[in-house]
Amino acid sequence: MYQTGRLHTCGKSKTIHYSAEKDNQFVVSFLDSATSYTYKKNALVQGTGKQRCSISSFLFKLLESRGIRTHYIDNNEHGQMLVEPLEMIKLEVIARNYAAGSIVRNYPVQHGHPFNPPILKLDMKFGNDPMLNSDYILAFKIATEKEIKVIRELAFEVNSILSSVFKESGLLLVDFKFEVGRLENGDIIVGDEISPDGMRLWDSETLESIDKDVFRFGTGDLFEKYQEVSSRLMEELV
Ligand code: C5P
């Protein structure tokens, strides 16, 4: 276990403590909680914290190996990740390759419709996460024009890398959410987590959901689905 100092943040699915061992490092502990704001669901699903930590660590290392900077430093088998400090930007960056979820509920598009090129959505991390445009982001001083450009480029690049990695594992990356933050020098890098908790993945052949939709709709076991994502990814690429 990493030794933790005082609490920095306590969220629904993670806690962040100062590291007791290293200055300028944080310990993220992934909790076994599953939530869906839209479907008003909140549950403890044993083992999913460790799964999210392990998959997220795997994907962060993979992104790093492809030249994308993330806050990841190290992880352990206890569902803890050691990360660099970041000033988090209050955005949820969402990339979509196929139509599912809110875009189908809110716009005239059919479930499964492919987006080529992919589309991006920037939501504000506030209340029920309202969608923003560049004017809103600038008006609320969430990010500068230059930063919005960097975030958009980063999102397309991360999406392209992850889509091809999942494709090799027989999975379609339908959509996913990630978060970004600023380093002290102002560089924007990937933070938070990238895991099946914030993505839709469909089996490439059957189009079956292997993701959090089984929790949202009560159609399957979340732990089993995360386990399948993990074994498909890691068997293919380790
Ligand atoms: O809800 P919506 O369909 O817009 O979500 C798009 C993608 O972003 C999904 O993969 C969902 O899991 C993820 N997401 C998330 N956290 C949010 C909103 C969306 O992980 N607060």
C-alpha cells in the first residue's frame, strides 16, 4: 500500500490523499462505487475499484508510450494510483465514434450511427454537467482559446489511439469521457481516470455492451464486464 497523508479530495468514486512518502505526489484510491446521474443509480459493486485502477493504469501507460502525457506515476494491486499534482480543468471531455446515450436521447440520430470524423463534446463539471461551447468556456474562464484548441487536439489523438487499441481486442470504442489538468508550467495533460466506468464499449461482432450500460439498465454484472474488458485488453497487448 502507498502511505497516505492528509485527505485532498473525496469524490463519489475516488479519494485523493497527499502522499506521505513523496512530496508533490498524490495517492488516488479507487472506490467500489458505481453511479449513474442520468438513471439516478448509486451502488457498491465489489472489486470494481481495483478493476478501474488497473485498467486506467494500463491505458495511461499505453498513452505515455505513444507520447501522450498523463498524470500517472505508478499503481499497485490495492486499487491505488500514484499521480502528479494537476490543476484540474472543470471539463468533461467526451469523444464519440458511434451514437449512443445522451446524443440519441437529445438529437435526431439513430443508436449506433457512426461518426467519421469522431465528434467531441465539452461538458462543464458542475451540477448535471451542462454542455458548453467555446463562448461559454471562455465566458466562465474555464480555459483559454489556446487551451481549448490543445484540449480538442489531445482528445482526437487519445480517441484515435484508444480506438485502435480496443479494436485489436475485438471492441468498438463507442464513446468515452476523460479529464485534463494543467501542470505548473501550464502544459495540459490527461488526468483523473480512463476506464470502462466512463466509456461505452461494444463487442465488434455482436455489438453487445461490455460497459457501464449493463449497470445503467440493470442488464448484467458490472464486475464481470469490467473483467472481460481487462482480460481482452491485457491478453491482447501485454
Ligand atoms: O451520457 P453520455 O451519453 O453523453 O456519455 C457519453 C460518454 O461519456 C459515456 O461513455 C459515459 O460513460 C461518459 N460520461 C462519463 N461521466 C459523465 C458523463 C459521461 O463518464 N459525467
